[in-house]
Amino acid sequence: STTTSGTTPTESFTTTSGTTSINATTTSTTSTTLPPSSTTTSGPTATSTAVTTTGSDSWWLCNCTKAICIEDNIVQVIPVICNPPPKPTCANGLSPVPVIDEDGCCWHWECDCYCTGWGDPHYMTFDGLYYSYQGNCTYVLVEEINKKVDNFGVYIDNYHCDARDVVSCPRTLIVRHETQEVRLKTAEPNTLQVEVTVNNQLVALPYKKFGVSIYESGINRVVEIPELKMNVTYNGLSFSIRMPYNLFGNNTQGQCGTCNNNTADDCMLPNGNIADNCETMADHWQVVDPSKPQCSPGLVPTSSPSTTPTQPCKESSICEILLGSVFKPCHAFVQPEKYYAACVFDSCVLPNLDLECSSLQIYAATCADQGVCIDWRKHTNGVCSHECPPGKEYRACGPIKEMTCKSRGQNDTSTKQVEGCFCPNGTMLYDSGVDVCVKTCGCVGVDMIPREFGEKFTVDCQDCICLEGEHGIVCEPHVCDQKKVTCDGEGFYEVTEVNPKDSCCPLFTCKCNTSLCTAKAPKCSLGFEVHSYIPSGQCCPVYQCVPKGVCVHENAEFLPNSSVFVDKCQNCVCTNDVNVNTQLNIISCQHVPCNIHCQPGYELKPVKGECCGKCVQTKCIIHTADNSELILSPGDFKNDPHNNCTIYSCVDVHNQLIASTSEITCPAFNEESCKPGTISFLPNGCCKTCAPLDSSTPCSVRHRKDFIVYKGCRSVDRVDLTECEGTCGTFSLYSAEANSMDHSCSCCRETHTTEKHVVLKCPGGHSVSHKYVYVESCSCQDTACGRPQSHELRENEENDKASALSRVKRAISLASK
């Protein structure tokens, strides 16, 4: 039979297989090597049809046995024994895999087609050729050269993932098979979150339809096509494509190269030519993408900008892990140098995206594919950590397909492992499509809560029970047992509420809405406020006007102990005492205290607009020479008790009391010129007089200085006033009131006078001119005093006397000034 196995990169592809040894039942053994052109089936089929054979004819029987016609209908049955073929070396550095021959009995080695991509991005072709490419279009990763499968291919959508638009990262991996197009799209840049759509419709995993199976395997999303024995993995940062050599050998093209275990033709262009390097080749595998109009397949692409750092770059310490002891167990199976170079490139070009983690991740995944598990993330100081959702735990090496309650008991022959988030020890995944870890396999419903067999529960208003069997959860409508309520009374209305004890059965209750009440709050008078209360069992409030505990005065409220202004003659305060009739606090008032005692000469008289009377002076208060007080009413005059020559008087001038003190100046008196026994005092009680020895002694003019007062007006300065006085015993003096001389019944009279002028100042502030009589000389003259002859004369005489007395008093008053 013809079989294929790996070849060295420098040799043309050749066919090698193990030698088939056929041992006869006899002692002799015949070994035959079948010609390369012969083909075999996967196993013989026994039939009962009569067949005529000749010597040396042979055919396959079941159970890897072969029948040979010897002669004369003698058939020799020979069991097939396979010798292990030599193990070839795979150009991609991976271990070859054993593949059963078509006869179903023997096996041979093959180098599977294994292409990976990661970072920004870096590629490892099917034959292990490493290169980096920074295009931002959609490209062919794998297509068949000779189309054997309808609508088959794997494509990648790259985008610029740095601010300079220099480097690219994978965004979407696209797998096409017959009628389905699967898209594995990175949900968020530089993360392991991947969305899966089939024919542009979001699907939940696991998904299986029309020969395509999609499921989660650790951190990866896996697309399997069992008919083609191929799978594609993607996790947002890296991808891998594994295809069997016996179906796709020498029949692949695209950025993953030609799968033939020879790197020489990995950079093949769409026209079959070989490019100088794979970076140039990768540009030519653009496909039409409506979302990227700038990409034009078929045109000669522009050269990509150089991503080589202009200055020496110190690679991230993360990259050193690839060459160190952490990954050392894998070095014998997968060489780390190309992954290290990719890591250094990512850490230098995009130091802030932590893309170097993708180099470690894809290398670890490749190691796991070769059966070497490396727990590497804990050695990155948290830079490449992977967080798991609640209820899951991270494992560097977990099963490709996690065991579930549904798959329990099925034999999983796969020994390969992947990293990811798995159920903790002691639990298992309920089902591949139900991401819930359970301790015991019962039921899990739409609420994603594990249930034990026989457990009863309520979900979505269904009474359910978890039963052991195919259907698991059996439900029936939830039954509510409740009574309807009737809401009577003003303000009440019916409402339906969620029952906190049973959300499926609403509670019918009566609620109170005071806005439905008709009673309105009254307007209370001053000093009162509205109080309301709701009687037990009712909704609407009852209103009352209750006293505030304040005093009210003139449309104002006063708090207890505060002052209340009633009028200025009273001090009022609001008390805490309550008037039982008005229910208001009582205002207590006291009259403002007044002074009711006045000093002598003053009287208490009311003042309009004032609370208290005012002490008003009504009498003149005169301080005598001996420091005693003399009180005189207006118009009174009085001699000093100890000196008759001093006269005190009180005058009311326009409601102004003027007290005056007059000193009587006596004329010269010589007792020797008096007749003995005739010396006496004049009527003023001050000056002495006597009968003169010589009656011819003339009277003389007496001068004095004083103020002139006339009709309330007064001279500014004292003026020189004159009068006649002498031994005659009589006198004549000037009366300002009469503006003439007053005469007593005496003989000492003026004989010559002149008229003088003086300016008087009045209380109103104005001035008047006044004339008065000035005596030049006096002489003694006889005066005849006759009696009036009629009533009119008598009345005039009485008036004259009264006027004369008044003038005398006035003269004394003026003399005192």
C-alpha cells in the first residue's frame, strides 16, 4: 500500500512505510513488498459469492488476515503483522502523529499541518517557517489549491492596534465550510473575550450544525469540522489551525503556506510563484472585505513600514521566561527561539499593551499540544495573570473537553490539555452548554441554580420538581390561594403589590391616598394652628384649630416671655397664663414708672404725647445772701428778711419766670439836719428820712443804672435812670409802663427833663426803639391833692391809685435790677 510520511526540508517528498510481513501457516515465510502503484481498502469484506481463482491470487479477509490461493482450491489464510515504521522529523518541529493505513491494520507517521499566529501578529506556517506581518486587511490563512471541499477556507481580519498604525493585531478569525461562515471575534482589544457568530447570527456554545461543531476548550473557542478532521482555535490573542496531512497535504495555500513538510515553498504567491520572503507573500492574500474599502485584492501592495526599533531595546523580563527553567521541560519538544524573538519584538514595539504575554501563551499551548504542561502565568508577577469568573478556578493544564454530568461515564481518549477556567475539585460542569459547577448531578434550569433530584422549587411562577430522567425538570403553573379585598371608606383604593413571600402571587391590599379626601384644612384665626389626626381605621384626616400657646395683639403673635408693645406708657409681656375664654395667652402690662415729686418752685404738669408729667417751674426760686431759698410767685416781691434794702421779685414774661434782686440806694442822709425825734424810715423800709431843720433844703436828682423792660422787650445794657428825692419826703419816678413820671403827693418834683432813646431786644429776636424821660433837675414843690366831685372822678381816682400802686411795685422791681 502507498503511505506518506515526513521528509527532510532538503529532500523531495518521498513515500516511506513499514514493511508488511506476511507469515504463512507453514514453516516457510514469504515476504512481499507491494508495488507503490497498488492501492488497498481500509479492510476486506467477506462474501459468499463463488470466485474462481488461480495460483498466487490473494484477497483480504476480516480481522487483518489475507487469503492466498495456492492451487487446486487450496487457500492459505495468513495474519498480517505490521512492523513499526521509522519515525520521521517534522519540519515544524512538532512530533509526528501515527495514522492508520487504509487497510486498517498497519499504521504510519504523518506530520500534521499546524499553523499558528499571535501577537501583533507573528505567524508560524504549516511547515514551521516564522515571520511577522503588520497588514490591517482581511487575508487568506488557508484555502485549498485544488478545490475538494465546497466553500472551504480560514481567514483572518487584522487591525492596527497601536496609535502609530504601525503594527497589527488579530481581530476576527473566519472559518467557512459549505453553507456556514463562523466568525470568532475579539469582544475587547487585547483580551481573551471572544464572541461567536454563525452566518452573522450570535450563537451560544456549544453549537453543532451542518457538520460544524463549536465549543469552549479552556481559554479557547474551538471550531471543529469532523468530516475534515480539522480544528481551529482562537482566544482573542492567538489562533491555531490543525489539519490532517492525508487530507490536505500539498493542497494548501495562503499565509499559512503549503503543507508539505518543506519550508522552501511556504512563501508561495496566489499565482504559484515563490516570494523572496513571507512578509511580501502575506500582502498578496488579501480578500474583499466591505468594512475595509482601502484594501484592494489583486493590486500590488505598498511595502509595510519598518517596525524595527530605531534604538536598541531592552526586552521585557517576561520574554526571558521562555528561555529559562520555567519552560525548560518543553524545550526538547518545541524550540523556543522563534517565540522569544516574537516576544522581544512585541515588548519593544508595543511596550504598553503587554502583547508579549501572547508569545508565552501560544508557546505554552504548543507545548501542551505536545503533551508538556507548563504553569507559567504565576511567574510573570501578575503581568500575564488570568482571572476566572466566580465559581471557577484557573488551571494551566485542564482537559480539552471538561467532563460534564451528561458526558460522565464516556471515555475520553484525548491526553492533550489546555489552560483555562475549570470547575473546582469535587465539582463538575453540569453540561457543556450550562456553565454551572455542581457537586452532584441533578437539574439546572433557566435560573442556572443547581437542584438535587427530588428537590421542589418555584421558578418563573412555575412549581417545579427535579426528576431523574431525560427531561429532568417538570413544572406546572403555580397555584395562588388568596382572597380579594374590598376597599371602603373615603380615601382608600385597591392596589396590587408583590408578595415578598411569594412573588408569583400578588397581594391585594387597600392603600390610603389622602389626595382623594374631600375635607380641606380650615383657615385658623390668629393664635391658632391646624392640627390633623387620622382616626384608627380611617384614611382621611380630621382637622382642628388648636391654640399655639401665644399672645395676640393687633394682628401679631407673640411667644411667651416676649415683649408686647401696647403703647409707650406701658411695659407689657406675653405670659404663660391662658385666658380660658379665648384660649390665648394673657398679656400682662404695667404702667411706665413716673416721677411724681417736684422740687420747690416746680409743679407736675401733664405733657401731651408723653407718659409721665413734667416738673414745670411755676415760681421763682431766689437764693438769698444767707444761702436760703426764697420762693416767689409771678408778680410777688419781697424784702430780704435781714435787709430791707434788698427786694426780690418774680416776673412772668411770656411764660418765662424772671427772678430779680433790687438794691435800694438811699440818698445821702444826715441825721444832724433832722429835727430831733423826726427820724423814720421811708415806706421802702430801707432809707431813712426826717423833718429837716431847714425846710428850704432842695430835693436832688438821684441816678442809678438799670435795664428798661417794656412790653416784654428789654434793653441790652443798663441805662442811666434818674429820680427826684429829697427832704421833701415825697418823690417822683419814671414809669416805663406809662412811659411818664409818676408822682407821689409830695413836693420833690422834676423841674427839667429830656427825652432819651434806647434799643430794646424782644423775645422774638427783633428789636424796637424806645424813648424814656431823663431828669435833669428836681425841686421841692407843693402839690395840691383835691377830692373828685363826681362818681366818674372817684372811679378814676381809684384806678389811679391802683395804677399808682402797680407802678410803685414795678418801680421797685426795676430798681432791684
